[in-house]
Amino acid sequence: MNTPSIAEMERAVGRRDASYDGIFLVAVKTTGIFCRPSCPSRPARPENRRYFPSARAAQAAGFRPCKRCHPLDDWQHPAWVSNLLDTVASSPQKRLPDGGMRRLGIDPVRARRYFLKHYGMSFQTYCRRQKMGEALSDIRRGSDISNVVFEHGYQSDSGFREAFRKTFGTPPGKSRQSNCIIVDWVSSPLGPLVIAACETGVCLLEFARGRGMGSDLAPVAYELSATVVPGRHRYLDQLKTELREYFTREREKFEVPLVYPGTPFQQAAWNQLLRIPYGATISYAEEARRMGMPLAQRAVGRANGQNRIAILIPCHRVVNKSGRLGGYGGGLWRKQFLLDLEQGTGLYPLANGNGQSN
């Protein structure tokens, strides 16, 4: 992971610089805690610090999240990123060159690093793809291509057509053959979630892993023959509302449509997961039996692990035959959190990567 230099990270921690939140995390060897750079706690001595690109990496090294700065939840862009995105949104050109960023007091190198980490693409590529996604939606709604060219800040029809072809692989006139996956982030009590939707429904919900969005979406994009672009989508707006209700225990059943391509066996396993009631659990052996394949419980476990729509397709509701938690891609502590939430037990405390409560 491309993180700032040690010297730069130490300066950021010394200043409690919130502009570095989302870029890296700092852990304290003497306490076993990891924090945001802006944590209000007194910074540890430099020789007692370790730096990590993601919460997942910090937890894998045995550190647990700070109870003051809560590095796992309520993720949001630093103020300078929000300012950058607002400036681009209000620009007729829907872009901002390096000189414009510097006039805003934003280092283009930092912006590139941030967007590569969180979106798997540079800031300029982010702007270009977002603009192309909006253009595709306008064309599909019936807008004249010449109007779309002007509205999205292109100086020439040929320039727009070339940019469209580079993004989607087809010219604007064949836009109905172009598939698009819209991707975004949403905060949760379990840390930031990567969410994505296509024209027919939500196709991804994963716990953010600090590797950029592209790594999670690549298999889905391949199976749907789609191009990934950042932006907003009606199904993502619906999902955000339903997730908020779920985490406050106001919702037990999700209604947003889902799209989950896979092999016939994978889809059979995922469909079975959707039949497990809220608050209930079954074993891998029971899931296999319900699928009519009682000897396939190992294969069922693998299929569950390949589920790309966490929480909504509730693989967290499958446990070992003994009742102990089985594997979970988001970490056993997240699985326990979700089960406690649905079963109404405890106060749903955040926990460390080993599944133990703080």
C-alpha cells in the first residue's frame, strides 16, 4: 500500500492532522490500540508507534480499535476531500487540474494517493469516470448526444465520443450495449462499506479493506461485462437508508433488489442464505442438507465465502455444527456483532480482529 513516508506520518500524528484520516492508522505498541491520526489521545512516543494502511492490517497485527477516536466507524471523507469533490461538482467542466487544486491549498500528490487508496484510481480518473457515468445515464434517459456533450463540459463532439469509447468500449450511439456499475462508500458501526449497483440492483456490499474499490469489484465487473464508475444511484440511495434502519434495529428485511451472478451451485447456496430468518442461525451441514446436497458442506462453506453482498445475503447466519462461529471474510468479530445485533443481545460492542470484545 502506498502510504506517506514515516516522517510525514509522524508529523501528521504530532499535529493530530485530520486531513490524514483515511490515509493511514497509527498503533501504539505499549497499549495494543490503533487510532486515527487525529485521535485526541496524547500521541505515544515515536519509538512505540507502528503505522498501517488499513484497520484490517492493524487488526491482523493484533491491535484493537481506540475507544476515543473509533477508527472503524463513522468513516467520512476528510474536509479537504469533501471540498475537492464539491468544487468539481460545481465546475462546468466537472474536473479540476493540478493548478486548481493548489489554489485550493490541496497537494495534487496527496489527492492522487488518497483516491488510489480509496477508489483504486487517480483523482483525475475518478472525475473522468464519474462524468462518463452521468453522461451514460443522460443518454439512456433520451437526452440528445449533442446536449450531453455540452452539459458535461466537452469542447467538441469528437472529444466526448473518444472519452466515452475509452471508458465503455463502445461509441455513445451504442450506449445501450454499455453496462455500468456505480460504486460508493457508506459508513457503518462496523467500519466503511463499499457498495455498488448496476441498472437492475445492488451487486456488491463489502467491508472496506484499504485496497481501493477496484479489487473488490473486478470479478463483478467481469461477470457483468461492466465498467466501474463512482457516483450516485437510486439503488445505492435506497441501500444506504435500509442499512441505517438495519443497524438501528428498525429493519429486519432488505427490499432493495440484488444482482449476484455466479455458478449454479453458488447461486443455490446464496439463495438458501436468503431464506434464513432474521436472528436465526443454521449450520453449514444444515445449509447443504436444505440444498439437497448433504455431503457438500465444505463446498457450501466456500460458496458462502465467495458471497459479494455481505449482510444482505446473510452468510453471517451460518455457523459451525457446534454452534461456534465459522469463517467470515469481514472477521469473526463482525460476524458476532451482526448476530448480536439481530438477536438483541448485548450492546453490540466493537471488537478486535480475533473476535474478542473490547
